[in-house]
Amino acid sequence: MTTHDQSVLERQPITAPARHSGVGRGDAVAAVGFLVAAAYVLQGQWRNLSGGYLYNSGQDQTMWEWFFSVAAHAVAHLDNPLSSDLQNYPLGVNLMANTAMFGISIPLAPITLLFGPTVTWAIALTAGLAGTSFAWYWLFSRQLNASKGAAAMGGALCGFAPGAISHANGHPNFVVLFLLPVIAMLVIRIAHGGGTTKNTVGLGLIVALQILLGEEPLLIFAMSFAIFAVVYYVSRPRSLWPAVRNAVPRLAVSASIALAIVALPLWWQFFGPQSYSFLEHGPMGNDAKALFQFPTQSIGGVATPGQNVRINATEENAYFGWPLLVLCLVAALWMWRVACARAAAATAVVMSVLSLGATLMIGKNDTGITLPWTKLAEYPLVESVLETRFALGAVPALALLLVLATDRTFRNGLRPLPAFWIAGLALALVPLIPTPLVAVDKSPTPEFFADGEWENFVDDGSVVTVPLPRPEDARPLRWQMDADMGFKLAAGYFVGPSDQEEKVAKYGAVDRPTALLLGSVYDQGTVPKITDDQRAQAVEDLTFWEADVVVLPPSKRTVALRATVTELLGVQPQYTGGVWVWDVRTLVQ
């Protein structure tokens, strides 16, 4: 490469003349490759669509399958999809405030109705991993004019990042992210003079759809993209005013279109029944070691596991591995004169630091060093984001650095630079190759629910399971799904207000005394001495739940729970369909 060519590359804007036009064989190969990789990661789920369950999801797979089921039920019965009283009866659940992903649950409702929510779950995760990878590949190859090989590498890093694999266990809203690079492409084109009506309207429609897929990923992406844009234009000040002049009026139109589409859902989310203002989650920042270690579910994590500093199995949002960070540092220093590289490096650093939370933790030791998150933690909307997830905003920036450096390496053609760079990429990326997610068999649904015996005990009221469904055990939601959503459940697993006045959210229903009592018996295995006040409270709680039947499925605490409920209700149970049943319809009248 001549000095003139290198100077041109260093001045290269974020949008460049297209090297690729149309859809070619390379694009098809990339798409198929990403799909095969996604199926490989999720092979355990695909092998058992009727009864498979991702082990590391905890109770989240059950919750998400319920979201898919209730959306399909709403479509089939022409109900309001934004709310449902099938769970947490009679108060119900604000589904718009529960990341129910209407952008995918409603379009896939026919699949859910025909084949069940587990199939929809598997499709969503597979399409999310593969589609996100391909969308970033498209951006890198078209918008940045990168070679298809470099673009494919960058797309794979974005779509199959450690955070994406971790969230694939139980959070499809952080896996189905293929609209984010599309939003980035449209904003860039509009800012650089491509403000056609098609792009402006398209951006509004896509932003609206992303809101219906996941607002939190959109917020994190918007923050990282804003950081990127600020740093980019600070280093290219002559481009700033033309970009602002092009973008502001057209982005205002796009925002208006998006807001018009989602105005009602957003109103319902923030002001509708069972809405809330914010969710308290406590300190959720990354330990600094999480930035440098390999993810648990990867080749590197299996070969050289690090200290367990993760929040849980679904929140390994960083875990970039030290080789990747070293290689990206080399790329940033090497390409510092390129505006995109500087902006990407700054974005990766800022988002990674934000992900560390309020104080710096190193190996679970609090250093007491205050970090920038403390300045943002009180702002509306942002305060509900788990700090650890800001690391996801660094992933496209790191991928961009590698794409730019890889593309330059092979354009230069200087030996032995390509060989050294390939070796560096191998050291950085091979350890991050994900291992298949572990899938196990679901526990069987009691015959009482699966065979329809519940219909003999339920009129228009609810089913109260013992213990009641809660974040620690959401299996009753699955039993409801297996009964074709035919009955209502008291309590449940969702996010809702813990206090109607302050609008502070919590996971699960507001804890009523009888629910707490039964939960305590399940946890401890001992039968308490039941008082008259507790008996009266049980009737009051059953009346609040408008209960028709109390159901005790088999568990390790069956004897203690059966004795406790019998003492509370003064009614002997009957054993049917593999469960103990108390008919309480006359008791709560």
C-alpha cells in the first residue's frame, strides 16, 4: 500500500463506497455458517423440543415460554396482549412492563399454538444468535467496506459474544438483537446525506419494532452509539455540521413515527394496571476480573476456568478474555489515526467501565474506588439497568476494531504481518468459541393438569398451588401452559409493583401471609403450630385470590405441606391425578 493509499484509509469516513453490491455467494455462506453455529450452540434444546429445558436458565425459560403462550392465547382469543390475569390473579400482570417481546411472540403465535412454546423459544434463540451475527456482518461489509472474511469474523463476535451465549440460557431479549445494526446503518446513512423517505420511515418502523422486542438492549445500544458518534465527530469536526444538518430533522421524523406506533404500549407500560416506576436490584456491577477471564460456556472457560465472579449463569456479560482485549489494544494503537478506530476504542472503554458498577471490585474484593456509574445510577430508566449489562455495548466496538485491523492487514499484504495477525486472532477468538448449552428434561406435569382433571374443580376462580408459584419455582406456569391456559393462577413469576403508591417493582406477586407461610414450610420442612388468626388469614387470602381449588403436587415436602394446609383450611384433601386437592369453592363464598 502506498503512502497516499494509507492516508486515504486513515481519513476514511464511517460510510465508504461499497465494495460489495447485491447478495452474493459469500453472503449466503456467512448466513448458513451463522445458522449452523447457532444450531450447534442450541443443539440440546433442538434435540428435545417436547421436554428439553436449558439447565442454566433457572426459572427463566418457564417464564419466557409463558410469555409466548399468553401472547398466542391473546391472539387466538382476540384479547388485549398487553395485560393478562392468567397469572397473579386477580390483579394480573402488565406484560408490556415484563419484556414479553411482542415483536416476536405475536408474529410467532401460530407456531406457538401449533407446536408449543418450547419450539417458539428455540426458534427465537436460534434466529437471534444467527440473525444478529449476520446483521453485523452486513453492516461491516456494506457500511465500512470491509472484506467479507473480516466482516464475518466481526459479525460472529457480535452475535456469539460471551454475553449473548450466556443470555441464550434464559433471556432472548438480549439475544434477538439483529435490528440494532440495522438501526445503526440507517442512522449513519441519514447523517451522511442518505436521508431518503425510505430510510427515514424505515428507521422509525424498525425502532418501534425494537422497542417491542427489548427496550433495555436498545437503551444500552443508544448509549454506546452516542459515545461512538461524539468521539468520531470530535476527531472529524468538519463533518459534524453536515451530519447534524442532515440527521436532526429526519431523525425527528423517525422518532415521531416510532412514538406514534408504540405510544399506547409505552403508556400501558408506565401508567397502565400493574405498572411500576423502577426496579431495585442492588449492586450488579461486573467484577474487574470478568473483563479478562474466559466465559464459562466456552473452550477457554472449560480449559482454563477462572475465579467465579459472575452474577449468575445468564449474566456473563463481559468475559472478553485477556487475549481479545490485548489484540484490540494493539489494533487501537496501530489504527489510532482512523476516526472509526478511535471512536470504537473509546466506546469499548467507557461501556466496560460503566459495567463495573459503583465501586471497583477485583476478585470479589471491594477496593472502595468510586466509579462513574454512581453519576448515572439515579437517572430515570437508566437506574433499572443491571450495570453488568453495559459491557454488551462494548462488544460491537471491539468487533469493529478487529474488522478494521484485519481488513487493513490483508490490504497491506506485508509479509509476515498477515501471518502474525492470524495467529493473534486465533489466540483471541478460539478460546471464546462457545460450547453447547446444557439441556435437561423438564419435570413431568401432574396428570391433574395434563389430563384435564382440573376442570372438575375450577369454575371462574383461580388455582392456588402449594407452594404458590414464585421466582424460585415457576413450574405451575408450565402446568398452566400444558392445560392450554385454561385456568388462572394465584401469584406467579413476573415483575410487578410491590407497592402501588411508590411503584417500586419486585419479582413475583405481593407476598400475602398465607403464601409466605406455605413457602416457609416448603423451605424448612416443618409443620408450624397453626393459630386461629392464621386460619382466618388463609380464608381471607383465598378470598382475595378468588380461589376455587388448592393443589399440592408431589415434592420433598409433601407430608409437611399437606398437614399444614389441612390445618389451615379445616378440610380434608382428596388425592386425584397425582396431586392432593382441597376444593375451597364453598369455603370462600
